[in-house]
Amino acid sequence: MTIVAARRYRQGHLVEADVLASADEAGRGEFDWIGLVDPTVEEMAELAARYHLHPLAVEDALMARHPPKAEAYTAQSFVVARTAAQGPGDTVAFGQTAMFVGERFLITVRQGSARTHVDLRTQLEAQPDRLAEGPDFVLHALLDFIVAGYDPLLDRLEETVGQMEDGAVEKFPDQARIRRIFRLRRVLRQLDGTAGRMEEMTRKLAEVEQPAIDARARPYFRDVYDHARRVVSRVRVNLDGLANILEVASLLEQSRQGAITRQLAAWAAILAVPTAIAGIYGMNFEFMPETDWRYGYFVVLGAIALACAGLFVRFRRIGWL
């Protein structure tokens, strides 16, 4: 069986480090903490028979892409949390941890999550007075551990978005950067949906009575809920940052197009002067004034040059050229 930990605690102290019994065998003040990674259907069925797990909860625990939730099943609570870590490039690697909580046991089922619970277990075992509070305290610690795992990912995303914001002010983003912006937006939207459901799930644990979860534990779950809210807020700030980059890029493009339009309009106005004069004198009428004048050609060229020069200076002063 893919069990990575099977421990029994009595009054917060470890009494057995490799136990796979049943919920009925745990005595007063004792509880089992069982940890599984990518179990098979048969393995989950065996564990479900030992600890009387609800079949619907077992089915959900075997689904690798189930959204976060907290459900009550008679005397047990079932919690699904989603983990998130940095994947290749700008991607996010999502995983899942399903947790069955009873009066005398806690079972975790990890799928797709590279973060083990070894360090957390060691940390909790060093605090027997807190561990003695039971499986609901371990559930709080696990959820706090999972939500805290979002922070390094968001730190890196915030750094990336900040660098892109600085670059967007300096110049119009090229095609590669625009494609990256849209990839990051897609990733952040996925993260927003997951973090939002994590927020709802932790709020339910903090505010709604659940089986096998003592009312005294709710303040701890409220702390996890606050952390989940901050995660959602950070995700949405980064989404707004990417939206601002696109808005700045749009403004820069409009400004660039406006500058080009003004330049074209200015040159068109300058070229209109010789075009108009040449058009008049190119009509080939037999009787036209100045056509027989010896200096007419030079005067016309001079007038064209002066008019064009005057327009050029004028457009230069107002910033069109």
C-alpha cells in the first residue's frame, strides 16, 4: 500500500510509528495519522473499510482534479485542498490533498503534490501539548501548510509582473512579451479560481459546525481563512497588473499611431503647396498671366520653397515633425 506514514499518538506523544489498524482500535486520547500518496482504488477500499470512510468521500479523494471543498459525512468531515507550486516556465503545477477527519483519526491522500508532510509532522510532534488537541488541530496545520505553499509561487509571479510593468513603460511590448502576458493571465485566472475555492472552504471550516472538529478550533481555521483571503487578493492584484500592462501598451500604441498620423499630415500639408502650384501652371492654357514673364519660373520656385519652409518650421514648433 502507498502509505508514507501511519502513526498513532496518545496525549500528543507518538506511541507507534508504523501502525495500520482501524478507528475502533484507538483508545481514549489516541488518534491515528495516516498519509497516502497516489493510492489505488483497492488500497482506498481497504482503508475505507478499516476507518469506515464514506464511499462518496473516497470517490472524491481518488479524483485528482477535484475542487476544494469541506463536507460533513455523519461523524466525519471530509476536506479537499488544492496545492500550487511553480511549474516549468510560467506554468503552475496544481496538486490535491484530500483529508478525512474523524474523532480518532486523520487520513491524508496526496495526488500530484511534490511537497511532503515530513517536516510538518516533525514540527507538530515537537509540540505534544498542541498535538494532544486531536485530529482537528492537525487538519488546521495541514491547511495552513498548503495555503502557505502559495506564497513562494505568488512571490515569483509578482516579481515577473513587476518587471513586465517596468518594461511596459519604457517601450511598446513585442509579440513575444504580449504572448507571455496572455499566458500569465491564463495561469493567474486558474490560480484565482483555485484560491477562491480555497477561501470558501476555509471560511466554511471557520464559521460552520463540522463533525469531528471542535468549536475551539475555529479561531485557528479563521487564521487560515485570513491567509487564503490574502492569497486571493495577491492573485487579483497581479491580474490587475497584467491588465494595466495591456492598457499602457494600448496607450503607447495609440500615442505612436497619433505621432505617425501627425507626421504624415504635416508632410502632406507641405507637399500640397508645390502640388497645388504645379497643378495650376500645368493646366496648359494658352492665355495665362506670368507665363511669358522672364523671371516667373524662379519666382514660383522661390514661393514654393518659402511656403514649404514656413510650414516645416511651424509644424516643427508644434511637435508634429
